[in-house]
Amino acid sequence: MRHTIRAFVAVEVPEEIRIAARQLIAKLQECQCDVKWVEPHNLHFTLKFLGNIKDRDIPDVYRAIEAAIEGMRAFEMTVQGVGAFPNISRPRTLWLGIASGGEKLVDLYERLDARFAEIGFRQESRRFVPHLTLGRGRSGMANGSLVEQLSEFTETEFGPAPVDEVVLFSSELRPDGPQYEPLVRCEIPG
């Protein structure tokens, strides 16, 4: 019997960012909007959602990640600003952005996307916008209270985030929220 895993590739964030995000989420929850908030322990920068993969494909995925990071050096990003997709006036997905180092994360994303295409994964057609998802709206998020609160944090700096490894995660969807488990860690040399 074949076993499949729902998987994605991401960069983890340091505890300081998780703490700052937790504090921000607590503040944003005051608006009483219908938002499914990301648990702070689940925060990460998604680089590639792979969907369901077979256990036997994990070595190929590992090799694709290793090939993508070949020749790269570890770097640091500055997590700064709150934003939303499609935009801050009509928030649907709430996120933290990147002030510096984002171009290097885009480069890493493009390298990964190309390597995964070589092993049969569909390349993304959308432009990659580096962000750390805080929550997703269920309905009625565009109320004035939330938009006003988001506007207060558009320039707030949340801290540095080193990028020194890429992680392949499994994602198990559960009634109480997703559970992510690291399967493979690929270090980016310093």
C-alpha cells in the first residue's frame, strides 16, 4: 500500500518572531473579526506547497532542495510591517512582511521552484511575495476596526529572521488545526 504525505517546503522563524506575532495577534483579535489565526508554533515562510507526495518521493525532494541551495550562503531577513492580501483595505489573508533580505528569499524560492519543476512539480505562475501568514478571514474581515488596527502596524519592525536552513514539512489537517512535522532539514552554509 502506498502512503502519501501532505507536504510543503518552508523556512522556520525564531522564537522572538513567534512571540511578537502572538502579541500582535492578541491585539488584532480585539476587533472581533472572523479570522482563523495561525498558531504561533506553526508560523513559517512557505516556499513551496507540494501537496500529497509519496513516501518514496522524499529522497528526490531532498535532493531537489540540496541542489537549489547549492552555492547559497545563509542570510538574514528583517520581519517588518503588517499587510494583507488582496490589500489592507480588503483583508482576506493577514501577514507580516519583509523589510530587508526579501530579495534573497525570492531567489531561494525561484531556485526551489525550478528544481521542483525538474522532478515533476508544477511551477508557480503567480509572483512570489515573501510573507508570514498570521490569519485567514472567514467572513466580514473588512470592518473599519481591523483596517484601522492593521494600519497602525504597517511599519512596525518585528525582528531579524536568519535563513540558514530549508525544511520539508509534513502537514496533517486535524479538527483543532494543522499539525506540522519536520521531515528533512537542509542547512544553508554560513
